[in-house]
Amino acid sequence: MSTVLAVFTKAPVAGQVKTRLARDLGDAAALAAYEQLVEQALRRLAEFADDHRCSALWISEPHAVAQSWLDLLKTDPGRGNGQDKPVHVQTGADLGARMSATIAYHFAQGAQRVVLVGCDLPLLDAAYVSEAVTALQDHAVVFGPAEDGGYGLIGLRADEQHLLPVLFDQMSWGTAHVMDHSRARLRRAGVDWQELALLWDVDELADWQRWQALLQH
């Protein structure tokens, strides 16, 4: 197991996903939008798997949809590695703790590289993840920075797992400063990193409209 793609999702519960979008569309429509985003992302990311990689779905809490989402993340038998891709439940007090625990888990299972991604990013696909894996050949950390100041992808090598506290402890999650703070921390630690092309996620009404326009092309 050389590379693991760990996919983070929230359980699809009305009123608990895309809450900012729900202010304009309502809880039901925001939930439907989130489900569509996740399902499209999983189909795109399934193309990443090959004989040397595996993927895993990490959901915020147990939910009946998890198995069907996992099935979307699987590739055709001829392209996969024959291993089951399990569903895991995220654990940790905040987003940083959940991401750190996820990455540490896969390193403990023998992964040499872990790339962790979110599922509400219309530009995220298998080619983007492959670019992240390539970047990890020469860099300790790779980010898929987001327009809102955060990131939608982070990758780390097993030989750099001592950086988990640097990357994830006491970070200002949910703010526009996450990427800036991550850069500053790595700079102080003397660590090199690579940033890929900017991503954007669907949080506000304008993002939703932008996504709908993208779907029409």
C-alpha cells in the first residue's frame, strides 16, 4: 500500500450540511446540493485507484448512505487492486484532530503517502490527486489551496508524519487564514511544500450559481 486517498464527507443530514447555502435555498435544497457534490466527486476520484493505490471513505458519523457512497469510490475490477475500500467514521474534537487521526491511521497501516480531500470541490478530480502524489516525491507536504483561504486537499509522506501537530493542532479552522497559518508554520519548521492550482468549494449562493454554470458546460 503505497498511497492512500482518504476522502472526507459529512453525513447527509438536513440542517447540518451546507448551512450557509441553506440560508438562500433552504435545508432540503442545500442537502440535495451536497449529496450531488459528493456523488460527483466520488465518481471522479474513483479513477485515481490503480494497482498501487487504495482509497477510503471517512464520514462524519454513521449513516446508511455510506455504503452506496463507498461503492461510487470503487473502480472497475480490472483497474482496482482487489482490496475492499472501507468506510471509517471520523474521530476528533475538531477538524484538525479528525484529519490528523485519519492520516496517522493510514500511516500505521503501512501507507507511504496519504492524500486527504474534501468532497464539495467541483474542480477536484483524479488528475488533481495524481498531481498531488507526484508533488510528494520532492516535497514533504502538498496542498490544494482554496479560494476562501483554506485548502481542499492535503498530502503528507510517512517519513514526515512528525509534522502532524504542526499542520493540525490549534489551527483557526473555518477562517480565511488557514492556508496562511499553515505556510507560516511550515516555514518556521524549515519544511518545504508544494501548492497546486486553486480550488473552490460550494458554500454560498454565489458558489452554487458558479457550480450550476460549470455543469452546463
